[in-house]
Amino acid sequence: MEKICTLDEFNHRIKKVVITKEEIEEAIQRAGKEISDSYDGRPILLVSILKGAFVFMADLCRAITVPCEIGFMCAKSYYSGTKSSGVVKITMDLDQDLSNYHVIIVEDIVDTGRTLRDIVKLLKARNPLSLRVVTLLDKPDRRLVDFKADIALFTIPDFFVIGYGLDCAEYFRNLPYIAEYNPE
Ligand code: 5GP
């Protein structure tokens, strides 16, 4: 996509709102309660995968009412065709020793499932006390590998979405809702 220059162009790309700000807020409150109830009294580390999950992480951690720590990592998976090379390149790593924590990965969207499958494998090798995955969005129709998040706030059909941290060419992360992207 070309760099967007005008507000008209920006607005034109937002096809329709598929999940409102209010629906996201409600679902996050429910997920926060579920996490608070099940991890109370245990050392929790929320791990967000940048950049897409930064908005979700910011809201989810504030819906958790028990002590928790946060961490960020940037990871890229490399594939040739549909085959995984099995290589996850960490471009920014966590600074915590995972063996001291119940780790909850906080992700924006599970699509083919390959990125999370690789990250889960990588983090499990660091021996966390336990490991679970929370994703804001799940697109099960697109799955190429056997992967299921422990908590998925919304299941969506197979179309490209933007907003609430999710981008297209680095734009639209600042939208407070999830929208379908208009490619035309
Ligand atoms: P997977 O490895 O599950 O195929 O890919 C996950 C990553 O692909 C997500 O973290 C996200 O960055 C990107 N992705 C997948 N589907 C979408 C989508 O509909 N919209 C946006 N903005 N990114 C997506």
C-alpha cells in the first residue's frame, strides 16, 4: 500500500466496523476477571508480541485486578511457501527469567497459527511455571497448523482487519475499534 496522504484516503480504507469499542471493552473486562480469578496469588507475567498486541496488552493488564508483571518481545517467523523453517528470530527479547512465572502470551490475532506455535515452542523451552495464550481475535478458517489459543475474545471470518493495534502498512493501529480493511 502507498503511503496515505489524506484523511479521505485513510477513511476510504475503513470498509466497516466489525467489533465496536464497547464490545472490545466488555470482552476485555470478562477476560481480565477470568485471568484474575484463576491466577490469584501466583506470579503472572503477561508477554505481549509487538507491535500488533500493544493496545490489547494495555487494556487487558488494566482489567486484571491481581498483581502481574508485563514484558514485551518482538519475534519474526520465517517460512518458505507453506512450510515452516522452524526459525523464529527474536528482534527484541524479554528480560525476565521465565522459570519464575506463570506466563500468559497476549496476542492480537491468530491467523495461520504459525507465529504463535513457534513462539509457544520457544517460550516453553525456557521452562515457565505454566504457559497460556490469550488472543483478541481468532480466524480459525485460515489455520494451517494445529494451534488453539486458551482464550480467544472474538472469532472472525476470513477477511483482513485493522484497528485496535492491528495495522496495514503501519497505519490504522490507532483506531479504537476493529474494522474490515477496504483494499480497493
Ligand atoms: P499467523 O502466524 O497466525 O498467520 O499470523 C499472525 C500475525 O499475522 C498476526 O500477529 C498479525 O500481525 C498478522 N495478521 C494476520 N491476520 C491479520 C489481519 O486480519 N489483520 C492484520 N492487520 N494483521 C493480521
